[in-house]
Amino acid sequence: MNASRNPAHRRTRRALALVPVVCLSLALTACGRDQGTTTASGGGAGGQKLTIAVVPGSTGYFYWGSLHAGAKAAADELGAELVWRGTATQSDITGQTNILQDFVNRKVSGIAFAANDTKALAPIVEQAAAAKIPIVSADAGIDPQSIPLIATDNENAAGQAADFIGEKLGGKGKVALLPFLATSATSQAREKGFTDRLTEKYPDIEIVAKKYTDGDVNKSLTIMNDVLSAHPDLNAVFGLNEPSVIGAIRALEAKKTKGVTVVGFDNAPDEVKALKAGTVAALVVQDPYKIGYESVMALKKMVDGGKVENVDTGATLVTPDNIDDPKIEKLINPPVEK
């Protein structure tokens, strides 16, 4: 018998012909689910989990490890996936740009980042907006600051350091300033807050050196050695971040220099140890854990269509007089994610 004239065979052939069409339809439906927007429950359409990308100023330092811990705590609370990636140094602007562009291309659910260059990183915000990805500044902002900023009020925090040094020196003396990056909004704000407060309240204190350390301990050490050689009568030094402070401490210890008041930012174990030993006179301690936590929570709110305002996460001047306070103890020993 001719198979083409058999009704059963004809039905089988028609059913087989429909298989590719059904498969194609299913594939297109699956693609639509992969690109679905996230929902208030923490998942996307079809139950997709939120993916939050966090890009720190650099990796390998205590400060960023604490920010990482805060971000992870928030992500865990939300049932979201946290992707943490940064450059080894704060001066690697190209590397940070590439990391952020990769996250935009991957269409993650949200991005929090600490810009190491206020101008060069600003286009990332436009790229994220074009891809409809919520984005916030975590710790360090951009110019113009067109997105929410979750960070320390760095001008005011640095002003606290200026007041401490001004009172310690009795309103007269020579100070070295160790900012980290001329391109960083955070470094710029701290430098401005410090110099403005000195100019306003302590006009007889002179800043005899201002050297950028690139957020690198070894470079900070070399710079501090040079400053001490050029200004043997130096009275104080203000380090604007963890590597700058640690480099300055090591230079002073190596030269066995006494009588220089060291004030710095952050709360790395070596800094706290130096404060307890008397090598450091005061530390402006931020709350990076809170910055990380609030940044992820802000992104979740934005994903859900909510509006997010800037958040000042605070800063505390820690000295030998208050270091044993239980609240301070908690602040200088935050959780840290490796």
C-alpha cells in the first residue's frame, strides 16, 4: 500500500511537522522570561532572582571588606545574588570602567559603585539608564551627581579632623596632607573640608605639603619619607584614607620620628592598633558596613519603582579618650567580608 494514501501516516507526518514550530515558540517564551524585570518579592518575572553588582574603589583593604559585608548582609536578607568585583588599585580607572560596562552589558538588576574618577565614570550612569538598570553611588560619587549617593558627609568628617589638629597644635604649626586621588569625589571633598576648616578657624596653621598617594601603602610611605626630609619641623599629618595613614605610620616608625600628630580616616586593624599605641592621635571612622547595606537596599527600592534620596551614613572622631566606649568598639570592629 502507498504510505502517502494512508490516513494514519498522514496524521503522523502533520504532527511531526508541528514539532519545530512548538519548540521555537517555547524557546522564544523562555527568552522573554530571562529578560523579565524584577519584582517586589526579590525575584524577576518567572521567579528570577535579583542580581546586584557592587564595584568598590579597590579590593584588598579592610574598609572595602566591611562595605562588602554590609552589601552581602542586605543581599542575603533580600534573597538576592551579590556580585562583588573591583580593581586591585584605585588608580586603575580603565579597569573600573570595564568592570562596570560588563555589568551593564550583562543587564544585572542593579549596580552600586564607588567612582574613582568623577568625570570618567559618569557615562556609566547614562549607559545604565539606557539599559533601565538602577544605579547608585556607594561611598564615592560622580560629577554631576545625578544618582543617589550613599556615603559619608566627607567635608564635615574632614572638618572634624581639622578641628582636632587645630586644637592639638594650639592653632599654629605645619601640616602635611595626604589625599589619595585628585579624580575622586571622596578625596576632593575631604581635602576641601579639611582646608576650609583650617582657613576659617586656624589661619596660622600652614599646609606645607599636599601629595596624592593613589591609595597605595608603599607610595604613601615613600611620599611621607620625602615630606619628613623636606620638613623636619613638621607638626602633623592628615591621611585621607587607610593606605595613606598606614604608609605615614610606617615612615614615621622607620625614621623614629617623634612629635608628629597623625590623624587619619578609617579603622583598619593597623590603624586602630596605632591609635591604641599612641602612634596615631585620632581616626575619623566611617560606617562602610552601613554604606554597603543601604546601597543594596536602595537598589531594591529602585527596582520596585521607589524613589531614593541621598543617605549620609555618618562619621565619628575616635581618640584614646573614647575608644573603649561600647558604641565605638562596635564601630571600629565591623564585620568584614574577604
